[in-house]
Amino acid sequence: MKGRDFALLTDLYELTMMQGYYETGAYKRQVVFDLFYRKNPSGNGFAIVAGLQQAIEYLNELHFTEEDIAYLEGLHIFSEGFIAYLKEFRFTGEVYAIPEGTVVFPHEPLMRIKAPIIEAQLIEPALLNIINHQSLIATKASRVVHAAKGDPVLEFGLRRAQGPDAGTLGARAAVIAGCVATSNVLTGKLFNVPVKGTHAHSWVMSFPDELTAFRTYAKLFPNACILLVDTYNTLKSGVPNAIRVFDEMKAAGTLPEKGYGIRLDSGDLAYLSKRARQMLDEAGYPDAIISASSDLDENLITSLKLQGSTISLWGVGTKLITSDDCPAFGGVYKLAAEQTEDGDFEPKIKLSNNVEKVTNPGIKKIVRIYDKKTGKIKADLLALEDEVFTEDMDLHIYDTNAKWKSMQLPTGTYTLRELLVPVFIDGKQVYECPETMDIQAYCNREKDTLWDEQKRLKNPDIVPVDLSDKLSAMKLKLIEAMSGM
């Protein structure tokens, strides 16, 4: 987002509401919005939040250019006074957010924005666009990485992504969630992450024969010699020709100890990988990598492992970068509090016939509770900002909608951590974004705080997200008041 004009990356009704606030004199009124999501994607037991760096860049750069102003004037729906206001527009508010790479759960504020209502309204679509997309791809990538069970996973999805930004930032999100590298060179340059790749079928087809193509590639890239063996016939020509090239490299002293092997991109990957492994081992190449691509996802990788495939490196493209089975993250942006004339903040709630769409009111924080002995997450507690919880007190938490689901936590058995950290104060950035590979290392540690049952791809155990007594009472009081209107 750095250096790009995204002031108009918003919905028209945000601008019309902004003009309404401006014309009625309400535009300086302070409000609090929560950005959160309601349901884990892909049936997962958690999500991985991503996109904060780009959200920060967006807010830092946010202003209306002369071209933007000219376009808005040409729509003939905005007043001269409002247009004049937009010419000087800058974000002046406060943002708290959960750091990228953190394990998160439904209904928790991933970002909390406190700002004049006219500013908070404008930024809604862009923040949702940024956080929704990268969190979706990071969560999908975490599933793929989990299915690979320690095998390295490469992100190969650029050509199938829904546009350049989706391909580039999606690759970043995939790396955050555990992919060891990407094929996207621009992502590598922008975010200093590893880039990897082999060659295409067209390379093999451009030579008189397969063996010549392999020999040429091995001469050019001896230290990264992964040969694509399925252009013609995988077991009758591809693997034998790869072995012949490895023999020649060994004789010439150019065969590396590691980092060489073959790639399968079609056919029965379980059968072909097992036969290829046998052929490579018999030829004296037990260290040769067998990598695979071909429309992989977490479900196919799981199945191939159950079938005894010998694939040890996975290149995952289309179904990762597009989150094929779940194309949207579903994040929302809802008003949680509004400042009154006396300066206090009044909680706000949205009611709905759908219980899951009823919002949690007030200015909130998230307290993560860990088991002291194992370091695993016990639960998350949504509480009001002014509530104090310390590790030297006994905790009793429960599900507001099912109070028999409760948890007694004696002092000394748990540790606490607040998830939301300050990012902007008075419109100034106060948070330093880590490097992408540092976020990946942090994300790996975050995933280790989950039990295996919570990382299960099908029907995972769900981490409780409970409300504090004070927040629960506030919510109930507002529901009763609003229901009587």
C-alpha cells in the first residue's frame, strides 16, 4: 500500500454518510469500531490474522489527491464545504490491533479503531479488504502446512490468483503462515522472503529431447536441480533421464549433497512417487527430493500421505492462493461505542434475529489465558478496557450462552496476555512492523500454543471465547433496553 493512492478505495455510501456527518456538525464525534469475523474459514478451529503492515501503510498514506477531488466534484453529489474538508483529510485516530501471525478466534476484535466518526467511516472498506484477504490466505496456508506434517511447502499460486495484489500479498500471507518460500519474485523483493522454483514443461518441450533439456538445466543450475519428469512419460523416460543426469553430475563432481531431485505435476501422485522413490534409491540417490504440484490442497496432501506417498516437498498453488473451498473471510466492522457530550463513551450494540450477528458492545480488550504448565491456550476472555485481571487471582469464566460450560482457574495455574497492542495514537504510528520472516517465526510459536485437537482439519476442538461478567451484564442490559423500543 506504500506510495499508492487508496483514498477512494471505499464504498460510495461511506462518503455520503461522511457528508451527512459533516453537514450536521457531527463529524468530530469520537466513536469506536471493532473489526472482527464471525466464523473460522474452511471449517478450521482458528484463524491466522495477517495484513496489519498494509493496513498501517494505508492509514499513513491516506489523503485525497487533486485527481481524487476532481473526480468527486464531477459526481455532483458532494457539497463545496465537504469537498474542502476532504482536501485536508488525514487520519488522526487511535488504532489497537492484534499482531500479524497471531492465532485468533471468532468475535474477537482484530482491530479496534477510535476516531472521529467521519474518519472511522471512510476507512472501513479498505481495512476489511486488507485484513480479510490476507487473514483468509494465511489461515488456508496454515491448514496446508499442517497437512504436510513438517515437509516444506512452497507457495506456487501467482498465475491463478485474483489479480496482482492478491498474488503478491497472498504469497506474503502464505509465508507468514508457514510456507518456506514462494515462486512470486515480486513478493520476494518487497518482503525479503525466499523465492523458489524449478522449470516448466515448455522448457523440456523446447529442446530436441527430454535428456538434453535436463542436461542443460543441470549445467545451468547444479545447486538447485529439480527436474520436472512428467512431460512425456514419468516412469519410462522422465525418472530414468533424471537419474542419468544425476549420474553425470556425480561423475563430474557437480551433484550437490542436497537440493536436487524431481518434480511430479500429474498422474497418480501416490503411485508415481513410490515408484520414483524406489528407482532413485536403487540408483543410489536416497537424498533426491521428490516434489509435487498438481492442484494440491490440505485434503489431497492428507490423502496422499495416508496412501504412503514419498513426496517430501509440496508446491501448492491455485487452491491455496484462492482459498478454493472458502473464498471469503467474512470480517465485519461494527460500531461498539460512541462518545457523549460529557466525554464518556456510551456502548453500542447491533441486534439481529441471527444470534451470531448480535455484537459485543463497549470498548473491549482481549485477555488470552494460557495453561502455565503446558503453555497451551485455555481460553480467550473478552472484557471491557478498564477491567483488570492479574495472575494472582482465581478466575471463573463461562460461556455466556451456556453457563454450564465453565472453567475454574486457580491462581498459579495460568498466565495472561493482552492481545491488542497500540498501533496508532493521535494519528501517529507507534508500532514497528516486524520483517515477514520474523512474523513467520512468531506464527509458528503461536500455532504451538494450540492443542493438536484444535489444529485438526476436520471437526476441530474449539477454543472458548468467553465474556467477562461486566461485559456480559452490559450486553444483556443493552439487549433488554433495545428490545423494548
